[in-house]
Amino acid sequence: MSHDITSCSSMRICMGQPIENRSEYECLLAVHEVLMALNEWSYIFVNFHVEGRQIDLAVFTATTILVIEAKGYSLPVTGEINGPWLQHGPFGGKRIRNAYNQALDGKYALRNAIQKVTNIDSYPNASVIIAPNIPKGSRLTIGDFKVHIGGLELVPTILQQASGANLTFVQCEKLAEQLGLEFILNKDAVLNRTVLDADRMYDIYTQSFLEFYESYTKKIINDKYNYSGEDISLKDVNNLVTKDDSGLIILGPSGCGKTLLTLSCAVSCIKAGYFPMVVAAKDFSNNFQNFLDKEMTLLHMNSAISIINSAKILGKRIILFLDGYNECSEAVKIRLTRSLKAFSLRYDAGIVMSSQCEPERADLLNLQKVIIGQPSEELKVAILKAENIDSTNENILRLLNVIHSGLEAYLIGKVAHLVPDGASRFVLFDMFAREKLKRYTSEGICILSIFASVLISKARFSLSVREFDRLCDSQRLSSDVQNELYNSGLLKRRGDKISFEHELFFSSFIAEAVMREANGEIENIIRLLSSPRYSLSKVFILGAIEDNRLLNEVLECVKDKELITACARGECGSVAQTIVNEKVYNLLSMMVEETKGLVFEIHHNGWHGVKVDKLSLSPALEHFDLYIDAISSGLVSGNYFDYVMSACQYIDEAIAIFCEKNMIKKGDISLHHIVFSEVYVMNRNSAFSKLISFIVSGGILFHYKTSGNFDQALYQAWRDSYTFGQYYFLLAISKFNIDTNKIISIIISLIEDSEIYPYHLQLELFYFCKYCRDVGEPYHNWLIDVLERSLEKHSPTMNAIIVEAIRDIGGLDKEEDNYLGIIKAELEHVLSSDGVESDKLAWLIYSNQFDHPFESSYWQEINDLDTSKQKLLFMKACRGANVSYSFFLGTLINRLADFNDPSVCSVIIPWTSLPGEDVFSPQVAIEVFVNAHEVLGRLGIPIPAYRGKPVTSTDDVLLACGELYYWINRSDVENPQESSHTLTARQILMKHARCSSIGVLQLTTSQFLSSNGTRKSLIDFYPLISLRVAREMIIAKEEQIFYFQHGFRDNIRSVTIFSIQIIGRLGDETDLLLLNNLCDDEKFGTFAFDAIRKIESRLISSF
């Protein structure tokens, strides 16, 4: 602190008590600076009491008396002259004292005290000064003539503003004596010792923090991140942390750089004047304070509370950074979430976390999402540039196109000069390992492959240090080699467990082990590639084969779609890529030939009455569907368009010939609809139908990125198109990535004649119009005009779709405005009438918010109703809802709960009854059933005595699950898993654990039942019973029965996978044997292996 506050002989500082808050000290410094420049006599009274009021600062000069209420806010504040002020944190606003009134009261109190020294006719000036700055997002009054409000920049102005009341130098001295103030002779006496200590602690902490973490941030390279659907930069993410009063979660897969981004944000915020605390979720056990203390001691601090107190004294906001939420033990994840909320509420702290998944009970935390995807091409190149690698090298570019993670880009940067042309991902990891092992390469590669082999054979991910030592001894490994292994960065040790540093290193050494054990025998390689144990390593195994003849033979036997696609992308090396791509070309040629010979036949079964004659299909295309992903990958790279366009041409010619022969009368196009639908939509037998269905259903859109070659090929295909099937294909694939301005004239021409097109082509055409909203004029108006004219040519059903298309491109904006009167009239009528029909109309009005051409207007008008009218409308709608078609009823029940009025439960109680087993939408029926129980629990209304008559064990279990949901929403039940209220329901689940419980548990825990992903899960609140039920199910898989019997969650495979996932999430070491027995099962092996990985990860992180 370099300011010498007492350096001016005409300035006097008097103190009641030492300053305890940094904001007061900042104000004092600002006042001192102004008074020094004025070079006139002045008095400053600091932190004193007068007339029952505490005053932060009072300044006296020859022309003014100023009372300052000093404030330091770490979060945005809103406030006016009247009423309480609000400080806005991650969980809403918190009422704080009105600083305007505090300053005004201080001003009056000081005047009263002055009157005892001398008579004054007027009042001092007063101000609220917020230091060091006003938080962004604040909305504060600027005050009035009585009290001015602002930041430190206001100090020079108000100090030179004359006040009505004034004192002389001698009167100021007399007032100080009367108030018992102490004259200050040096600057250190101004501050309380705790402030000085807090300052020093902050300096020590920030220095230690930056020494430890700043080096990590030098590794991060700016990339694009997704926030609310928009791309943002590293700087933007840093700004979100410091400028947003809500929390932040950084989501992304393993190896994507979440930790680096988290630490970068932490370092950035410390430089912005915040107080960051960084902790690793894997270290959390049960006690949050011990959890924080453990990390703080590593930064030379005594405890976390000392840091927190220092931040409070200095007026700095705490931001807690939690890294790797997904690595926290499943058993304590909910406790961790609750602890984070409690910490944030108590200390007004920000929360930033990184994770591979959403946190448990995400509803407790107000977290904005920043999503890290696979590394962009720009990021990969930037990583290489950081290592001075030529990113234009052809081999390097090929590798960049096939890798999936930032880790692999980093490896390329380290060993690019060693990697041969056409290398696979396996070779990349192998060369990196060899470089790290240096002169012990041979022994190191050998022992690490043996280590990987032992782990995979035991279905484990780590060995104890004792087991690893014995393994090394069995191979007569010297201590020098062992030390090199530990120093290489390929292994990591946590507690007494040894594992690979990253799962990708594990996969690469599994591949090396397979090559050594298979000894070139194709049967062994095929067997291991087909084993679920090796599912995560199969790309590396294939990439490890360097005998081209053997590789070709293996690929001839591969029946794995994912592996074939990986080969087509080049992940398994350029030789494998060439082999697969040649296979793709051959298959596409055969597909075109097959379309030339397709034969249709009329039959009298099924909906269409027309089918493809199976005898006209080519047996050589039996496994065509295995290559569809690889073909799609080629399409989005601009390849294969000519094959698909030719196939469409031949198909359309065959359809035309067949229809011409079988037309009942001239001009009858209904048969054309039927045959087109059979080939392009319904049929899944021909190779062409499989491919086109995949493209239209959106499969191609989800997995791949387009390139400039794709755009060029697509536009050329549009220019060359002329058949119905070609249009159908191009409309489907153009949704992927296209500038609609370039094809809008074709789209308008197609709509002109749309009445003659097959039904499904019409659907695709009108659906595509929603992507044309931003086309330029005059095409936009022409598009609206041609759609409106089409209404005269189509059926009422198709017209509804056309109207939606017109709305989507902004063609109904004026009509929607005109429709507001009708909506208002409907609302007025339904709110003023009673009876069954009125309730049904209320339900229709509520549903129109989600399913009506003017749905946004319905939503706006309903939300503009006052609270009482909204409640009335919603209650009537809940009574009038259609049992068979209850879409949107779940949201309605939740909206009713938001009124926090128990009277609404009268209309909710009927929905707690057992759903019909033949309902139109089982998913919606279960959602309504669960929501109704949750709301009764939230509002404290007892569960009705009768909720339907249970007949089967699944009925009993579903009613029990409803009760369990009810009790986790009762605020007066702290631990429902141990509560006597839930005992009967838990006993029912255990009674039927071998046959019914797991199916119903899965049914009520579906992720689809929660619109925002925040439903309270039975598995979270009843982990013990969930785990026991899951274990029982694995033992008795074949005894399962289900609530619904028509295709909705009613198969053994689904509930077995669900059970395995529960065990992986909640199980312990005793479950490893049960899971190990499933590792070689074709259906469940990969899920069992993943569950083992999760359990072992928890065991390791417990150290």
C-alpha cells in the first residue's frame, strides 16, 4: 500500500475503529487522492458510530460535509430509492439492505451530532460509493439530491459539491473529540490487522496458485466451444466465468481438454480480481470441508476457511472450480452436488465444473453449459504449429483427418517425424511409446503389452502395485526398466493401483498384445475382434496388422459396421482404407445393377398391396448394410453421388413401367404413391432402400462433417436431377449443409407441380421449406406465394403441413397478429364458463401452445394472464385432458405445481391412477403418472387411498414406484431411502425383484420422462434398493415380466443393459465377478466391461 494518507499537514484523519473491509479502504484512498490535489484543510472521520448509527467515512472541508456509505459487492445488485435491494447469485436474488437508506440515516445521525457542537441550518451531503467497482449486470438508481450513488469515479465530483451545512477546522476538531475519535499518525493504523493479514494471505495464495496452475494454461490453444448453440472462443468462456452470476459446466468426452479449459478459466479469473479455488472431484469422499482443506494445504494455506474469510474481508468473490465431476464416486455424487449448492449459497460463490456427463441432481445447480466437441481442424493444426510441425504435409493432414482427440493431435506434434506414410492410429501411439521408452523400448513395449493382456483377460483396468511388481519379476525386468516405465508417462499410479495413463494407451497395448499372441493366425484375430472384451481396441488391432495379405483376409471376414467405417476413414491405415473403399465401390456398382433388375408384384397382404420380389434381389448384397456408414462418410466428402443418382433413375424407371402396366384407369396416380413408398420408405430389403432410408432418417446428418467437395457435388447433382427419386434423395441430403439460395429456384419449381408427386416426396419437399426462411428476395415472397397456391391442390392433411411450412418461413406473421382476437375470445369464454365441454376446450387451448400454426401466440396470451386466471385455466385443462391422447399433460401438471397451492391437487389426484396397459403413448402415460405423484409430494398432499386396482406384480411395483417418487419430493423427509414412510414400497420392490421390479424401475427412470433432464431419479435417492434389484435381475434374466406388452421397454436385453449400468454406477468390488461373467457375452459384454471400468475407477479414486 504505497499511499501515505497523513502526508498533508492540513489533513487530519480520525478513526473510531480500524477499517475491516477493503471497500472502505478503497474509498478512503480515493478521498485522500482528491483532497491532496485540493491542498486545503480537511478532516476525514473513519469507521465511527454516532447517534446509534455506524458511518464508514465522513469528509469535512471548508465547503462541504460528505457522508459516505462504502459498499463492496461481488455479485450484480439491483435497487431503487425505495424498497429492499437484491443481490443476484446463481440461485436467484437475495435481499440485502438498502444502501440509499443507510447513507440517508447516516447523514441525519451526523447532523444531530453536529448540532451538539454548533447550530447548523441545513444538512450534510451523502453518497453511496461502491468499490472497487460496480459489478456488471447491476441495475441501480443513481440516487437523488439527498444521496448520490455510484462508483469510485463519483468521488471527485461529490467532494467538490458544496453542502448546506459546513464546519470550521476548529469545530471539526471539537466534533472529533466529542465522538471520542482517535487521531491517526500513520497509514498502517487505519486498517484492522485482519485486513492486512487478508491482504498478505491473498498475495501468498495468488502467487502459489499461479506458480502451480499457470503453466497448465500455457498448453491450451484457443478453440471454438459451444454455448447456447453458438460458437464462442476461449476468451468468451473466461468472460462467462467472471461476468455471469450463474454457474458453468464444461462438458466433453475424455481427452478433449476440459481440465485445461477449466484451469485457464481459473487463472483468468484470479487475474481479474476474483478468488478461485480448484479441487478435483475424484478426491471428494463425504466431508466437503476436508475436501477443500486438502487442496488448500497444497497451496501453502492452513485451511479453506482462512481463504474464504480473506476473500470476504477483501470483497472478492470466490469461484470454486471442480474438475472431473464424472470421476467422483457414484455413492457420493448427490452429496457433492448438494455441498456445492450449500457452499455457493453460504458464500455467494460461483461454481464452475468440468465433466463428461451432467451432474446428479442438476436441478440443484443453475449451470450454463459450455460444450467441447471433438477437436476442430483448426485446433489440430494449432497444436502442430505449437510443436513446429508442418501441417501442410500430406501424411500429417491424413492423420489429422482420422484422429478423434486433442491427445492424438498432441502425439502427432511429438512424433510426426517418426510416423511413416499411411500409418494407422495404432502406429501413432506405438511410435510415441517407443520415443518415451528410449533405450528400453524393446523391454518396455513387451511388458506393457503383457500388462494390457493381463488386464483384458481379467476384465480389469488396474493392478495393485504388488501384482504389477510380480508381473515385472516374472519377465525378469530390471529396476532401470521399471523406473523408465514409471517416468515415461505411459502409466499412472494412484494409491496402490497401477493403470495406463489414458484408455487410448491401454487400447493400443491391447492391440500389440493381440498381435503377439495371434502370431499371424487369422482365426485368432477374427475371434478377438468379435469379442466384446476387445470392443474398445478393435480399431487399434486392425491398425496393428502390417501384413497386407493378412489384413485383406481379415477384412473379408469382418462383419462389424463401426470397424468398417473406421477403415474407410483411414483410422486403421491407408492400406485398410484402400481395401474397404474398393469394396464400397464394388457394392455400389452392384447396388446400381440390382436397381436395374428390381421386380415389383401386387399382393393382398399388408398396407400397400405392392412389394419388391425378393428373387430380384442380389445375394451378393446381403451385407450391404454393414457399409452404409462408410458410404455415408464418402457422400459427405463429395463421393458416390453418381451411383446414388443412377440408382434413383433406374428405380424410377422401373416404377413407371410397373405403374403403366397396372394402372386401373388413365391418370390414376395412387399406385405410383404406393410403389414409391414401398421402395423409398417402407422397404428394407434392397440395398438401395437401406441406403436411402438411412439418409432420409437423418443418420447421415448426425455423424459426419461436410467439405467443399460435398457442396460442389451436391449442387451439380441438383443441376442434373430430373426424377422423383433423385429429388427425394437430394432434398434429404441437402438438409445437411447447403446454401438454399443456390437451389431455391428449383424448390419453387418443384412446389408448382407438387400435386403430381408421390406422397412421401411431397412431405419431404414441404418439410424442406423450413430451411428456406432466410432466402433472399424476391425468392422469399415467391416461395410463400407458391406455397399458398398449393393449398388449392392438396388434401386437408397435406394442407396442414403446407400451412406449417408457410409459418416456418414467416409467411403467417400478419395472419398470426390478426388471430390474437380469436385466442382472446376463446380464453374469455373458457374462463367464464363451467362444465365438461368448457374443460375440454381449456385442454385444447393449453395444447395449442405446442401444436397449432399460431402456437407462439397461444403461449404468449396464456402467459400474459394474471396468476388467478392462469390457475383456473390450467385446472380446467387438467380436468378436460384426453386420457388417450395426453401429450403435454406432464408439463401442465408441473405448471400447476408452480402455483404452490394445494387446492390444485384436486385435479391432479385422478392422474395418480395406474395407466391403462393399452394406452396410445405408454411413455406419456408414465410421465403423467410420475409427475402427478411428484407434485402431490411437493405440495404435501397425501397419496390417495385408491389409485387403481393392482392385478399383476407389475401393477404393484408401479404403484410402489409412484410412492417412492412421492416421498423424495416431500420436503419434510430428509432421507427417503431410510424413512419408515417408504418401507412398504421398498419391500414391494424387493418382493418382485426377480421378475418385475427392474422393468418398472427402468420404465419410470427413462431419460425421456424429463423435459429438462432434471427429474429426481429413484436410482439417485434409493441406490441400495436399486442396486439389489439390478443384481437380482442379472441372476434371473429369463424370469422378467413387463408392464407394457407392445414394444415399449418390454424386452429382456434392454432391462439387462439397464441393470448392468446400475451396477456399474453403484456397485462395488463384490460385483466385479458378476460382471466378469458377462464380459464375453455378445449382447452384454461391452456394457459389462464399461461397468467394470467405472467401478475400478471409483476404487482407484478412493485413494
